[in-house]
Amino acid sequence: MLRERRSFSPEFKLQMVKLYENGKPRNEIVREYDLTPSALGKWI
């Protein structure tokens, strides 16, 4: 089953990057915000 492609605002992306920079693990961010690891990886 494929996920529907979603778009994220620049503000949301920046918030995710800041969470990561402040020490939150990638897998936790992905799980909590229902992201794909590759999407998060492109932003950080």
C-alpha cells in the first residue's frame, strides 16, 4: 500500500530540523509526526 504524497510547510520542516538538532532521535520524530525516514533525511 502506497502512502498518499503530502506536502509540508517550510515552518513544519524547520520545526522538525530543530527537534533533531536539539537531540530528539530521528526514529522518534518519524514515528511521532508520521513521517517517512527519507523525508526527514532530506530536511536535515
